Amino acid sequence: MSTITSIMQALPLLMQGAAKTLQLWFGSFFIALSIGTIWGILRSNKLRGPVLGKMLDGITFILRGIPFYVQMLIAYFVLPDLLGINVSAATASICSLGLCSAGYVSQIIRGGINTIVAGQWEAAKVLGYSTMNTLRYIILPQTLRNALPSLSGEFDQLLKTTSVISAIGVLDLTGAARNIIAREMNPMTMYMTIACIYLLMSSMLNILSAAFEQRLQS
């Protein structure tokens, strides 16, 4: 069987795997961005509380210190057993991947907020802005603009990290390729094919990020 024929026959299953990969990425992206942003705000020098700030510092340290693969195994095998619940592999993957990335997003947002000079907070207060409105209309837009390259890099890495999820049985792009290889015994062809598909998805994400960054800068 020729290489082209092998790829064409495998393409429908690979496309299903790619769709699953994007589904996992979108779910974990939402968790990482929302939770990571909230944590970053609450850990910033201007808004951190003495107790909550230290607690979030500890959680962030744990999420960044433990490898994602280990976190995924804990989320899928350990926590459901301790809590007496059933969790699907996809749900465990999305939650563990999203929370792991949230630790890094938290650091990025925290650093971005801390770079904003204190005078802007004081000027907003003089103008009658509440803390929430100051954060929403003045601080966060600047933070997002400054932190976007780092966030783009983190979410691009998030996409690539989804390849680990097949280890617990999720039929993502890598999992689909492994199934095809087990049946057809063509590892070089399949691994090169999925490498190209990952590269295409990463390129599309980088193009969208660049367009968004350009829009923010205008």
C-alpha cells in the first residue's frame, strides 16, 4: 500500500481525532483563562488578601510543580476513587489540563497587573472609579495587551499537551494515530501525518493570536 493511499484511508479517523483534540483544547482553554485570570487578579500586589493570596500562591505552586501527566492520572484514577464518583476520561483530561494551565495563566496575569504603575490606580480613584471598574476598564485591558504574547505561547503549548491525553484512552489525534499504527503497522507515515496536522492547528492558533494582538494594539 502506498503512503498516499495509507494516509487517505486513515484521514477520516484522524480528522475525528483532530476534532476531539480541539474539543479538549477549547474546554481546557476556557477553564485556564477564566480561573487563571481570577487567580492572577487576586494574587496581584494591589488586590491580594493576606489569607486568600497565600492560599492561591500555594495552589498555583502545586499546579505548576506537578507534571501534567501526573495530575491527569490523579484526576482520573485517584480522586474519583476517593470521592466515590465516576469521571469520564475526557472530563478528567479537560479539568486537569485546564487547571494545570490555569497555574501558568495566573502567573502571567499577576505579573502583567503588577507592571501597571500604582499611579494609574490612584488616578482612577480620584476620578471616582471603583476598584472593580478600575480593574475592568483601565488595568485589565493594558494587562491583556502586554501579556498576550505570553498567553498565546501558553495556549499554544496547551494544544500540544493534549497529545498526552491518549494515555488514558481518549481518542484524540494522537490516540487515533496509535490505533491506526497498531492495525496497519505504519508508524512513520502516521506520526509524520499527525505532526503536520498539529503544525497546521498550531499555525492557525498563532495566526488568530497575531490578529487579535494587532487589533488590541490599534
